[in-house]
Amino acid sequence: MAANFATQATAQEMKPGEFMCPIPISVNDRAATREAIIKKVQSLSATFVERSSWGAMKGKPEMVMDWDYSMIALHHAGRSHSCTPGAEQMQEIQKGHLSQKYDDIGYHYGIDCTGQILEGRDIRLQGSSVLKYNTGLIGIVLLENLTTPEERGDWVAKGRVALDSIGYSTTNVIPTAQIDALMHLIDALKSVFVIKHFGGHREYPGQSSEGKICPGNIGMELVKNIRAKTQLLPPPAPQP
């Protein structure tokens, strides 16, 4: 994949007999960083799927820019999802987010059960994955349901508990390929940003609704294991 970097230069007015001064040209470093993340992931033998390859719709114009990321939030796709093809799930999530008046899909990256890493919202743009806590935060979603049966305590939970009681398990196990891909992505992000905090969605202050259970009890076990392995910190404490 060829690297496409935008350049910027200021035009000069020339008069007869004058020599042209050197024109400073600056590389768009953020575009280069996006490419560096992709190349790093691929160097670790992970599969990276760019937005255009999974059929993403164009996001809304003039979205908020963001950079200097220091936090990562891990999500799961929700109780209505399972280990189906990643492109289809990303399309479904993007349509849902756009219908909720988001500017684009809220997550920066999605990872399916086969270990494919799919590009969500461009890393140069602020995500919309954690309520009132998106500045400086990268959102990653595992494309499956990582709750245990009793979580949330509603009719869906009661139905899952009943199924479990008769021997039909509704609890998912995170595939090794998906965990490996997540670790590769975290390594790639740490290679270009000063990442300090890694947490599950529900660990970030002030969350409501689905944010209170995401990424599920199974997802939270993974979060704790990754923090122990990477020495990353939990999300910052709520401000007084």
C-alpha cells in the first residue's frame, strides 16, 4: 500500500530577473501517523481493513479533530451482536450511529472474531464512544457480545439465565485471534502516541445506559488482564 501524504506550501509571486527562494513544504504528520499505525499492525502479521474496504459511508463534514491520545476505551458491540463477519457488523453499527445523529461510526477501530482489525472513524477525528469523555481517547470495539447472562437484569438477562439453567450456554469466549489482534493494535497505538490509560467503557466516569455494562463482565476480565500485561493505568478518577 503506497503512503499518500498531503503536503502544504505557500505560493510565491515571481518578478522578471528574480531567483525563486526555496519553498518550505511540510508533510501532514497526522496522515503519516495513520499510515504508520496501519504498517505497524501489518508488520505484526495482523490483518488491517481500511474504511473503504468494508464499505463505510462517508462521515459528516467538519467533524471535530483530535490528537495527542493518551487513553483507550474497550467496548463490545452489545447484546444483539455475535461473531458474524466484521464488515457487516461495522456497516450495521455505522448505520445505527448515524441514525442516532452521530457524525460517523463512533469507534476508531473494530476487531472481529477472526482477528481482522477494521478502521472505523479516522484516527485524526475525535471519536464518539464514551459519554462526555472522548477528547484524547481512542475507542476500540470487539465485534461480539461479552456480557454474562445476568447483566442488566432485564427480560433479556432473565431469558439468558433461564437458558443457562437448562444447559444452553449463552456466554461467549473471546477467540484467541481476537485477543492477539487487540494486543497488536495496542502495541501499534503505543508506538505513536503516549498511551497511559486503558479501560473498559463502563470504567470511565459518568456513563449511563448501555455504557454502564459495556464491555460486559467477560470484556472486563480481558481489560484487567491487558492492564496487568501492559502496565497501563485504569481510567482517570472522576474530577471533584
